[in-house]
Amino acid sequence: MSNPLDPNLIPRFVNQLVIPPVFYPKTIYNPTTCEIISHNYTITMTKFLQQILPSEFPRTTVWGYGGAVIDPSDGKSIIKFRNSPAATFEATRGIPINVQWINNIFSPHSLPVDPTLHWADPNNLGMVIPDLVPPFPPGLPDAQYPVPVVPHLHGGEDHSIFDGHPDAWFTANEEKTGPEFVTTLYHYPNNQLPTTLWYHDHALGITRLNVLMGLAGFYLLRDPKNPLDSNESVLPSKEYEIPIVIQDRSFNTDGSFNFPNVGNNPDVHPYWVPEFLGDTIMVNGSVWPNLNVKRRQYRFRLLNGSNARFYNLEFSNKMSFIQIGTDGGYLAKPVELSSLLLAPGERADILVDFSSIDIGTELILNNSANAPFPNGNLPDPLTTGQIMKFTVLASCITRPTNLPETLNKIPKLSANSKTRTLVLLEVAGENGPLEALLDGQKWSAPISELPIVGSTEKWELVNLTMDTHPIHLHLVQFLISTRQTFRAMDYMDDWIKINGEPPLNHPTEVLPVNDYLEGDPLPPDPNEAGWKDTIRANPGEVTTILVRFAPQESDKDLAVPGVNLYPFNPTSGPGYVWHCHILDHEDNEMMRPYKVVN
Ligand SMILES: [Cu+2]
């Protein structure tokens, strides 16, 4: 066994930021009109070594998605490329993408698979009793191998058979498949608004492990008809547009990832911990990188791809920047910020202007978010308190172009169907939580969220825990309405009185939250007032969202309950899920299935 690597021994800002290349598709044309029918890809998941730490340290075993890219050395030949994060899908609105996903991970899982959870379970062990789980390594051989995976396009408006349902997993050569498995050939129609999506693994009960090993990448959707995405755009050109995924990791001295292998309540879950918090910051697959920048404006597509760590980002010179987009598209108006809070799964499309910065200046992007958020510990200013460095090169000054006042039209949604009051809670164990739950119910309880296609529902997320939970709904982009504080203790007592002590395996009775609310409802932050697929539900607050089960750009008069405006049938297939995007929570019951119905 290797020893943990002290993060203070890792030199910061010696790695240069790696910019993921773009996957190269096979383009399928209509033979008579010559219009593009689709972009097709074959993407293979494999295990390999990657230099994540500075070059004097050993390489790290990772898993990544690999496929064809254009060779950067000659700009034309097509080569095979694999990395973590993977290459980026560049999608065009209106042109579908087909992906043949291939699982070529032929060795046991590198991280401790906890088979006491609801999990993908390729060998049909069932939920194993804790006494039968040996220490890791090597863990339980039949849990470690084979490795189930299933890719999910986060934020995508997709049919549920292509959504990466947690039980639609498949092992290498598709020898074993999950109960909801249909196909590994996925179809993404790309009908939604242009935005920063990402794809990552979603296999039941092991998502935290599969994503930590590296199964994640960007999926940028552009709309040639949108002036902001056109060639004459006022936004920085592609050369100055950089996707940035922030992930925390811990390492061993042999270069491998260090992940907890003793749970906080090992008698119940031998390995599972409530939040994985790494001691080192990795950006685009290398630790604490530097990016040399010119004296001009850049566009950064930021993604928090961490398991559990939140980031509150701020430049060391306190300079402001502009956010132009959220999870699901452009904001209505640009929003000037001096700091930016990002929970796991959230994205922010930002513009940063280095044109007034002196040549040679080194700016650090710092992080001040407590972990766990918001009531945990401050990050260490020398390690997790720093993300990356920007070094301003000698270059001529290019001033940014003025942005239009309006970037996007965000509709007003009004509920015309059910209001759902859904509690977020944790089940306490001797040494911290045993599991986290949505609506008090286990993953396996009967489906209780059955929205009608075309309807707009109001979901009240009633947070009874001490943590902020980033709640993510599949299929839809939604709008946040308000946040409001409430008497959480009283509500919890009364909720348990009518529903019983969680975890529950049955539908719950609604306890209206109105009588418990305090103060005034607060509007979302200006940079949240756009399309969201992941929303921070803060402790002691009721977070209300409006969810329309129709495509983003639906005409409000046409989107009515019972009318399907999607180009596919969202009521068919295995259905969707909603869950906390703290991956350690999602893997231990803080996820529920949902189905759209007619
Ligand atoms: Cu959570």
C-alpha cells in the first residue's frame, strides 16, 4: 500500500492548463440535399495512466472516454485520443448526435465499491451485509469486478433510454447489463438552447467512484442561429473560449488516487463516507495548473465536477468578471460578479477581462467555500483554497466588445399542475449520516413523482439538513422561483409524526410548509435567474422551483398538461431520476426515480 501524498509537497502552478481537444465525428449527410443528418461518434471507456501531478511525480491511473480527434500537431490527421476529462463534444443545435458507447474497462474497480448500498451489482449479490465485506484492498471480489458504467448527458433534453438511467448500466463487452438497460447506442437530438452541458458516469451506487476515476467531459451545444454563437459574435472566439472543470482529489505517493476505504459508520457501510473532500485541486485533469493569458477578454465555461466540494471563486486581485450563462443557457442579462459560488454539477459561463492587467501579473483564482458547505471548515489557503493561476503575457491590448443588454429571453413560468413539497433529510448514525433521502424515501420505494407531460409543476425543496444539497433533475431545465427560511425543527417533528421515522419505503403524506415559513421569500441570485438543472437547496430554507415538462423554448400557450412537445416520447422507457449532485449522497439513497406520464 502506498502512503497519502502531502498536498503541501506538490508544487503549485507548474503544470500548464490542459485544454481538452474536440471529438471528431463521422458526419452523415442526406445524399440528395447534402444536409447534415447527424454527427456520429464511437467513444470507448478505458483505463490508462495520466500525468496529473507535476512531472517529477508518478502518473495516476485514471479511467477516461476515448475517441477520434484531429491531431493538433498537423491540424488534419485523425488520431485516437483519451484523457480525463475527456475530449469535448461540440454539438450544433438541430443536428443530432449519435454515440456508440463502449465499456473497455477490463480490470477490477480501483476504488472501494461498497456493496451494502443500492448499487449496480453486476453479479447479483444483493445488498451485502456489512460483516461479509472484507477490508479494501482488495474488497469483495464480486463487487469490484466487472465494472458497470452508464453515461449521462447532464442537462440534456433526451429520451430516457438515452439518459443514462442508473440501472441502465453495462459491463465490458456488455456481458452484464442492468435491469433498465436498452442500448449502448445513444441519440441526442440537440434541440435545446445552446449551453454548457457535460457528460459523466451515472451507474447506481458507484457514480462517485466512476466519476472520481475520470469518467467526465464537456458537451458544448451551439446554435448557429443565435447571434452570440455566430461567427460575428461579440463573445471571444473559440481560441479564447476555454472549458474549465474543477475537481478535488487526494493522491498517494505512487501517484494513485487516494479515496477513503473506511466508512464513517463502518458497521453499516464499510467504505461509504458522506462527502469525499480531496486535499488537492485538479483542473482539467492536472493539479493546480497555470494558464498564460493575453491582455484581452476570455470566455471560461466553468464546471464544478467534484464529488462534494463547493467552490466560491474569486481572483486574488478581487477583480470583477461577467457571468453570461447558467446551466441551461444564456442569462437574460450579463451579471457582474466579484465572486462565484458553484456547487457540484453547476456550470457558469463567464467572461474575464485581462486587458487592463499589467504584463507579468500572476493572478490566483482562489476558493473560500467551506467544506462541507456551508457549515464545514474553511479551505486551507495554501491548498484547497487555491484553484489555478493566470499569468498575463506580454501582448497587445484588445479591449472587450460591449455586450448586448439582453442575452436571452427567459420566460415566466407559472404552475398549472401539482405542487410537490419534498423534504431533504439525513438519517443520523453514530458517527454522522448513514444515508440521505429525498421525501424520506429510499431509492427502491414506488415512484411518487409522476408529472404530466406538458405541465408546469412547483417543487418546494424543504431542506431539513445542515448542508446545502445541489438538487438536479434529469430531462428538464427549470427556473428557480424563491428561497425562504422556515422553522425546520418544528416541520421535521410534524413531518415524522404523520409519515413515520425515515427511511420509508412507501409514499408520504404531504405536510404543507406554509405554516412554517418565516420572513420574506427571496428571489434567486441575479446569476441564477436563468435556466438551471442543478439548484442549491440551502439548510433551513425552502427552495421553490418551477419545472415545465416541455422543451425549453416551448410556446407557453402550447405547453399545457397532456400535450407532448418533445420530439420524442418522454413517457416511454425506464424514466428519469432527480437527485442530489453530491455524488456521495446520490450513491446512498439521495436519488429518486421519476416518470413523465400522459
Ligand atoms: Cu446532498
